Amino acid sequence: MAPPPAKRMSAGDILLIAAAVLALAALAADRLFASKLHEEFKQLEKKHIVVSNKLATAKIIDENLNHVRELIYKNIDFPGHEDSIPHQSRFLSFVTTCMNDLKLKLISFAPGKHSTKGSLTTIPYTIEFEGDFFSFGELCAKFENSRRVISVETFDVSAAGPQAGGSGSGRGRTIKVKMNVNTYRLRKQ
């Protein structure tokens, strides 16, 4: 018996095989190209993180420099610059605002005698108030974060009795605090 006649490939079959080979080549090229893009994307992401961190650091430095500038302007007497509101009034306003925010009861606010040593003027105050212990701590934190330089020199704490509605959690016990604080003014020469 004679072998069957060889079947010739039609143009459609050749075109189909060529398309399959081209598709496989395109897929291999895409894999190679995409892997390079993936590496570039990782590098760009790392650069983005570095730039974001630098931007955040710059913002923090800017805020700190603004805070320092405010400290300078609030605590230095510049020649020829008179405050329209006296230092004592500004400080009393700051203390009463803090007391109101923290729901503390201001009993007395008394300025002491100013003392000047060189270009530094120390302005003492005696402040008495009632409230709870946690609010006293928050008041000290407000003094620390103030735009004016304020130092708590001494304080005496005594129990004043329970507050109305006290829960016994530490916030219900009223204390009476007498504190001596200093503020400072630096005269620019």
C-alpha cells in the first residue's frame, strides 16, 4: 500500500502558526519589559518615600523655627517697640484662658516685684487656684508650651475636698494649688 499523499499546509495554517509564534515572542518580550518596569517602579517608590520624609522633616523644622521666632518676639523688648498691652495683662489673659479651658477655679493672681539683672527682667507671679490634680498637670503642660517663657518655681498642693459628682477616679478630688511662676523679658541692646 502506498503512503497517503502528503498534505500540504494551506496559507491559513501557515498564518496561524506564524501568529502563534509571534504571540509567544510578544509575550516573552512583554515579560522582559514588564520586569524592567517593575524594578523601575520600585526605585521610584523608594525615591518617593525619601522625598516625602524630607518634606515632612522640612515642615517640622519650619514649625519649630516659627515657634522660636514667636518665642523671641514674645520675650524680647525691642528698642522703640512698645506693647499696646502690658506684659502683666497678657499673662493674666493667658492664665485665665488656660484656667477656663481646664475648668480650674482661679482664686488669686498676684504679680511680684520685677528684678532686672543685666538685660534680663524676671517678673514673678503667685497664682492660687482649685481643681483636680490632672488639670493641674495639664496647666503645667500649657505653661511649658506657651509662647512666653514661663518657669514654675514652686508649688504647694493641698486637698480642698471632693468635687460635685466626683467618681473617685482621681478626677473627683479637688485640690488647692499655690504656685510661684516667673516670666522673663529680655531687653535687646
